[in-house]
Amino acid sequence: MSVDIFGVDGSPSSSVLTLLGITLLSVAPALLLMMTSFTKIFVVLALARNALSLPSIPPNQVLAGLSLFLSLFIMWPVLTDINQIAVQPYIDGTLTFTQAVDVGQNPLREWLLLYTREEDIALMTRASDQPNPDDPASVPMYTLIPAFMISELRAAFIIGFVIFIPFLVIDLVVASALMAMGMMMLPPVMISLPFKILLFILVDGWGLIIRSLIESYGGTG
């Protein structure tokens, strides 16, 4: 039994494309977490949910779905570039697999560098006992990817801190009012929750958060 690697005009056969597709699907969750805006968006949405004192509403599935589609929206220009300069030429047979990987990682590398702090790159470079890179283009991916994730988590926690402040003020005001009225046995969260939800609705909280997240990546990537 044999499998044809090449199809017509030197392009990869359907068997090879199917194998590559299955492989890509198997590693897609890891790629989604490590090299896209998914982690930052999900963490910010989860922190906003906790700030509202709603630990399970919306459920994680809803937050993950929203984070996924927002990530696709933000990453679409990068994915389009990769498809045009690497995927389609490889399918047409004008590039080998190795050449397609080398060419295709350039748009992703540029995007990762754009949203990675130099301090985090330096941290991972020192941790790996590697010399300082001469320029951003020479930063290896095994250094750039964890540095990008650290930068994303830092940015997500900064945004989460800002989101928490107004709701913390509501909790303090409600707790002080209950103590002044001698109602110390009544949980403050039970009273403050409707006010938090009302404030979130009045300021269009979801819209503000999503718009801020998209704008933090320069609009659409």
C-alpha cells in the first residue's frame, strides 16, 4: 500500500492535506491559547464577571465562545496574510512545506512582537541563557511565545483592576450603609448585586469592555 505525497503539478496530494488538517485541528487549542488574543480576552471577561459578583453567570462556555470569535475578528488580517503568502502557495505547489512554514510565520511573528513588551522578551531570554537578540526579527519563537503570553496576562490584569474599582466602591458603600443601620447580619453582596448590574447596564459594560479589547489591538489587528 502506498500513499501519493504529490498531486498534480507538484502540489501536495489530498492525503497530505487531510493529514495536515487533522494535525492542525489537534494542536489548534494550544495555538489558540498561546499565539492569539484569546487568553487576554477570556481573562478580562472572567474578571469582569467576578467583579459583578456573578461567579458562574455568564458560564465559561459563553465566555470562551465570545473570546474565540473576538480573537478571530482581531486575528483575521494576520490569518489572511498567512493564507495568501504561505497556505495557498503550498497548496498550489509553488512552495515546499518547510518554505511555507518559514514564510507563514512572519506575519504572526510581527503581530506577536507588536504586543509583547521588551521587558518580557528580555526575561525569557535571560531565563533560557541565550544572548540578547540583535533585532526583533532574530527573537526565536520559543522565547517570543511565552513572552507574549506574559505580556497578555499583565495587560489583562491591568484591565481587570480598572473594571473592579467601581464595583468595589459599590460594595464599600453598601457595607457601610448596612453597618450604619445595624444590619450587619445581612450579606452586603445580596444588596449590592442589583446596583452592580444596574450600573453595568447603564454604562453598556459589555460594549465598553469589548470595544476596549478590540482597540487595544489596533482595531482589527
